[in-house]
Amino acid sequence: MTSAPSHLQRLSGNRFFPVWILLLALIACAGPKRISHKPSDKHNPTEEEQVRVYDPATGTYILVPRSAVKVDTVKWTQETQPPLVTDKVVEPDKPNKKNSYQVSLLMPFSTQDVYGEEDFSGKVNRFLQYYGGVQLAMKEIDPLKSSISLHTYDVGATLTETQSILNEPGVKNSDVIVGPYEKDEIEVVAAYGMKHETMVVSPWLPAFSVAEENPFFIQMNPGLGTHAEAITTYIASEWPGKKVFLVSRDNVAEINRLNLFKKNVQVVTEDLVIKDSSPELAKTDLLTLLSDEGTIFILPYYAKADESFVNSFLRKLHADKELKEVIVIGLPQWLGFSNLNPNYMESLQVHISVATYINPDHPDYDAFNQKYFEEYHAIPDLQAFLGYDLIKWISHVLSTSGSDGMIGPSSDWFSGIASGFDIRPVYKNNSSSTAEMKTPMYYENTRIRMLKYEGQDFHMVN
């Protein structure tokens, strides 16, 4: 097994040469596109003591520069019958806890496609950052508590390459497979995991669901239904009794989408269908809808094409509300909307749900930034934090509960620097009763964070 630790360099100025060296190292490793990494045998109890579970609900939160809260474009698809996430847990038949574990990481570096600086893309940089976070996490794993070997493969850009890598000894002996990125490749790897009873974790692609029941597949990026559940749960907790409107334009797809927000019996909602097609919504009267006790509007819009409507609605609501309290709740893609008026968002107490967000108050935040810069001479972005969080969570689960802990009752809530982990089963909702649900379609990470726009920026409130 060849050890080839990563040495990511600063990605500015003369950035290409050191990155090219890293990519060549990925290609040159023994075996087709494989890097094997084991945690250091040196035991450092001081650093291990610094890694602890942090509950954001018990702390205070500060403003975060906007540049630190980048989010990837997420494309959600609508299901006519969305899956149902429940607390019922069905565990696959897995071996008990072992002394050591194998983890395979299928990364879409596509190194064979990089020939010159002009070919170096933001996508490659994204995954190099992610891999840098993974490597730092591996260095912090205490071998006395958790013996984990990591095998990294560059899956390239073709389905044939992915299928070939599944025959690699490192993958065959794996207890957990992380990745790959593309939908068709995930389908192949998920089917492999089901056949060989190997946990497969999909950390990037949003709202992906398998075609058949697969209790060995975990989707880390939650879908729209999970965001809807988190939003209504937050409303029930923070603003019980307030009037809640679900906003859509007058078309079937958007109206049907509102059903996702009607499942919480503690939150009474009313549909607000906007039939006014004018850019200023001049014919829409919002003042008469407002309650003296405060009013909440949920706008479940996530496509870039809908940004102009969202901004028009915020402008109209800001103009009509007078002195009444109004709260608007949106989705994570709003962080990528460039034309939303900050004054409207501040006035309307805009909140959004997000699955990933860098928390500078996390006890490991400063240490990670320093270690990352010292190791790679680069500033970590969101992807670096996510790679770090995922490996820390996997090592925590394997060392305390074994593979069963990935999805079983022992998969306790775990908060990372930029992401949290709360794994729940997802079932088809076409069963007549919960008792008929035998095996989940897959498992999903349901940990959602809520941000509020205040002081001309978003900050975490839950």
C-alpha cells in the first residue's frame, strides 16, 4: 500500500505548478488512481481532547463574512409523492464493531483531463480543498481509539472507470465508501453497496434517491422535504401561534410544492397564490393579510430564475407592512442570489434553512484554519471544512459504534464546524401505515441550520 500524503498549495498567483504536482501524485500512486492513507501512529491526547461535540443551541453566534458562506448551486427535483422521513430505524444486518476499518474515498479529480493551467477548473479546486480537509482529519484520528485506513481513488469522468475501481482490493475490503459525484456513478456504487452490504455515503449530490430500497445508502445533502420539515419545526418552536402563509405563483408545480410544508400539525398554514404577473406586484394587497401578532411568509423558491420574483415580493411586502412584524423564510440557494435588496431582508427578518454553514464559534474553528494554512499555505473554503467534518464524523461513529452506528440508534447527533449529522431513514409514503414500512429507501442527513439576516449579513440562530 503506497502512502502519498497531499500537499495542497496556495491557489493564487503561481498556483498551477504545485497543484499540478499534486495531481501527478494522484496518478502515479500504486494501483490505478489510488492513494492510501493511515492515521499517524503518534498519539496526541491534547489534540484529541480538543475535538468535542458542540451544541449551537447553547452558544452565541457572531456575524460571518459573506465570503465565508459560499454554497454550491443546488438543483432540487419535485416528486409527486415525496418520501417520508420518520424516526423508525431499520438496521441492515452488519458485523459487530471491529478493531480496524477501511474507508474508500471516490474523488472526481479527473486528473487525466488536466493538461495546462487553462484546464484547471473551479471544480478541481473544489475537490482539492475537500481532500485537504479530509487529510487533516485523518492526521487527527487517534489510532489507539480508532484504527482507520483511507484509500482515495480518482474516479475520473466515465462510468467505466468507476465500475473498474469497484474491483480494486481497497474498495472490496471497505466498510464505508464515500462518493462519487455524478448521478449515474452514484447509482452504480449504491447498487454495489447494497449487494456487498457496504455503507455508501453520498456527500455532494443533492436530493438523490435510489430507485429501490437500499438500507446501505446515506444521502448527506438533504432534499427539499427535509428543509420543509426543519423550517416548520423551527416555526413551531420559535413562533407558535403566528399566522403562516405559503407563497406560490399561480402554477401547478409551485402550488404542489407547498404540500411539503403542511405536514407539521403544530403549524397552521394558508396558501397565498399570487396571480398578479406584473413585475411590481401592483395588484397584490399584502397589508390586509398581516396580523398584529406578526405574520410569517414561506417562499419555497430555489432556482436562480425565480430570484426576480422573490425580490419583487420582498419589495412589495416591505412597502405594505407599515409597522407590523413580518418574517420571511427562504431556502439555502438565496445565499447565491445576488440581487436581493439588503434593506428588504433586514426589515422583513429574512431567515433561510441551510445544510452547511461555517460556524466560527465552533471550538475547533480557529485550530482548523491554522493547521490548514500551515499544511497547504492556502485559506480553507467551505469544501475543506466539509471534508474535515465528514471524516471526523465517520471516525467517531466507527470507533464508538462500528458500522452499525452509521445509521442505527447509536448514530448520535454530531456537530461539525460547517455541517451537522443526524441520520434518519427515508421511506416511500405510499404505504397505508407506518407498520407496513419494513426497509427504508435510503438514509438521509436531516441536520438543518437556520440563519437570520441581521446587521447586513446572515448569522446562525439555530
